[in-house]
Amino acid sequence: MLLKWAGGKAWLVKNHPYVFHNSESYEKRSLKYKSIKYKRYIDPFVGGGAVFKYLEPEQSIISDVNEELITFYNCLKTSPEALYEEVIKHFNKHSNTYYYEVRKTLKKDELGIAARFLYLNYTCYNGIYRVNQKNEFNVPIGDKKSFHYKVEDFINNSAKLKNTIIQLQDFRETIAQSKKGDLVYVDPPYTTKSNKLAFTSYSAKQFSWRDQEDLSLLLNQKNTEGVKIIISNINDKDVRELYSNSQGWKHKPIDRVNTLAHRPKGKKYKEIIISNI
């Protein structure tokens, strides 16, 4: 959805698309995937929206606690051409000095917030979203100098959001809206019991191990109600224990390359897909 996103799932839909289809396709790594049938797609940690874009659901709810991110999606949905024009104005002025001026200058209007957000996202280091204790974006400039998207890309992505409800809210509220037959995809910050807070300051309110436990309680309840659920998480013993096989959860470890690692080819680490499908 136009964004670069550290921790995003573009790599997952590209290399492991069978994750988002039925279990038989997953087991066989079939090239002829059978689609999961669902009434509505729900994503309470939408981030860069890679899974949403891949599935192209007819009806959906996407949400996040990042206010600037949600403002961006709302503007992309309602005003794609105007948003494109504002973003291009930023890129026409792009320089090291201009980047840091924009980074320290907050906008009050929604279009200005959304354009600033996309400009900083595209030109900052590795698409990282990080804020300090004052909730101020503080990522240094990256090496991108131009913007390759066209106005048609904004219009096409806006069309994908036509039947999407976009909400600024906590994951608890979003998941509570799910009903039998919905598909919920959950990609929370990767917090473990031993490392009680996520490694990045994604928002002023960090995602804690208590949040990880609350998330599992919600999803275990929704599992009993017939909601279809796919979870991406870190492959950690304590995380796995939150979703037991006895409750119908299937665990599928997946290797991922961390492109933020200080090595040319990235560093592999373990993720896990937990699903009731």
C-alpha cells in the first residue's frame, strides 16, 4: 500500500503465499492454492498492509494505534490525487536539510499529516517507524532520493480501500468486532516474556508481554466462536504456549531474513505462523 515497513509482511506473501490459503495447500506447498472462504477480513495491526493488499478482500476492517498511519490510509482512500500532489511537493524539495526540517515540523491538517508521513516513510532509514518518549518521529535519513510511484498507483490503491473500514484503535476493540466466518490476520510487535517490550518504539504506548497475553486470550475466545485466525509471531517457547495444539492451533515455523541486520545478506531468524484454519 505504497509504504515501506520494517517488520512488514511483503516477504511472507511473496515467499509463503500458501499461509493464506487452506491447510492442505499449506502442507503441500501447492502451486494451486485453494482460497480460504471468509465473510470479512480484519487486521488489527495493519502496518504496511501487505497481507491486505495480497488478499484484496471485498469487505474489511483495518486498524492500528499509530495515528499518522491511520490518517495516511484515510487520505489515500478518500483523496488519492490530492495526496499524491502533496507528496510530490515534498520530493521536489528533498535534501538532507529538508528531510530534517520536515521531520521536526508537525502538520495539523489530515492531508498534510498523510503526505508528511509518506515522505518520511519513503526517505527515512529502512522504512523504520520509531518515536521517542515525546512521541516524536526520530529516524535518520536514508538513501532514497526519488519517488517512483505515479498518481495511478495512488488511485489504484485507493480503490482497494473502497469497502474498507479504517479505524484508529487498540487491537482489543478491533478483534472484538470479529464474528463467525471472518478472517482475522494478526501481526503484533514481537514481544517475548524475557524481553518484555517490543524492540522498537512504534508508538508512545509500547506493546508489552501483558498485551501479548491479552491478545492470546482474545484470540482463543474468538477461536471458539468460529472466527478464522492466522497469526504471525516470533517463534518463542512462551509465545507458542499461549496457543496450544489442544485448542486447535497449528504451528508452522518459518525462516525469515532480517534485512535490518548489519550484514549484506541479512540475518535469518525464526518466525512462526499460528493458525486455526
